[in-house]
Amino acid sequence: MLYSLRGELFHVEPGVAVVECGGVGFKCNITMTTARSLPSIGSDVMLYTMMNVREDNIEIFGFSEQNELRIFRQLTSVSGVGPKAAISILSEMTPERVALAVAGGDFKTITRAQGVGPKLAQRIILELKDKMTALQTSDGGFVPPMPGDGVVPGGMPAAGNAAEAVQALTVLGFTPGEASVAVGRLDSAMPVEQLVRESLKSLARK
């Protein structure tokens, strides 16, 4: 299993980046978000990768950030969501926005992605929320949200922006305990997306 590729950016076209490593060019399917972050042709580049193996084909998907790879894996774990649909969603939305849409039950935002209809978007919300609930139940640090802001006993930020940020981070695959500690260090008055973004920075440093 490929974890990442580092080498020379050899070729770029819509939805594709070719990274040359040791004289071998690896074709990576990419999102628009990753495409916008790529350096110029001939420059050194590193992509986090996931390999999809089928009977008739082997594909590599490359991402400029671990969080994009993380939510790609979450999306493709949903029944009926293949790599193409996941790439489409992540080309339309950042990983943080996808996580917030799932946490908030906002399936309409997900339907903005090309080829993703209401039924599929609702299935994404339902299945990922089920996984989030299962993770919360299994995590010893989880305490159900309560009215008011701040942090309740057990380390779980209470209702409000902090609680939404914790839910979004859980969608991204972090445990409620990890998410609670990261969000609890920040000002709960910050916008939810900023809380998620800043929390991800601190979680990435671990």
C-alpha cells in the first residue's frame, strides 16, 4: 500500500497529476483542491496517496493534505460512494466543509458536487453520522453536549460552536477525546470552520 509519493511533478491535466519517482511516473487522480495547491511542472511535490485495486484496474488517488485523504476514505466507506463521487465532492468542498455538512445534516450542500444527487447525499449523512455515533459511544472521554458554551466535565466542549467543531472532527476520524482536547484549547467564540481548521493544525503536530 502506498502511503505517499515524493518526486518531480512531471505532468498535470484536469483531475490528474503525474509524479516521477526514480524514473517511474505515477499517475494520481486528484481533486480540484489538490490541483490548485500543486507547484509548477518540474518542481518537487509530495502527495498523500490511496491505492484502489479492482479486478480490471489499479488507480492511485493523491492528495496534498492528510485531511483530504482522511475524508476521502470516509466518503468511500459509504455504500454507493465510489472514488469518482468522493473526488467530485472534495473538488467542490474542503474536507472541513464536508465534515461540517455531515455533522449538521446538511445534505443539500453535498449535492453541489457534480454527479451527487439528494439520495446519495442523504446516505452519506446517515452512514457517516452512524459511524460518528458509534465512535462517540466507544470513546471513554465522550460526554453528551449540554446547553451553554465552554467545556463540561470529561473534557467534551458543550453545545455551540465548540460542539459543532468536535462533531466535525469526529467525522474526519478523530476520537471525541482527541477532538475535545484540541477544540478546548481554543476560543469557542471563533467560527466553527476556523475552530476545525485550527484544531487540525494542533492534531497534525502530534
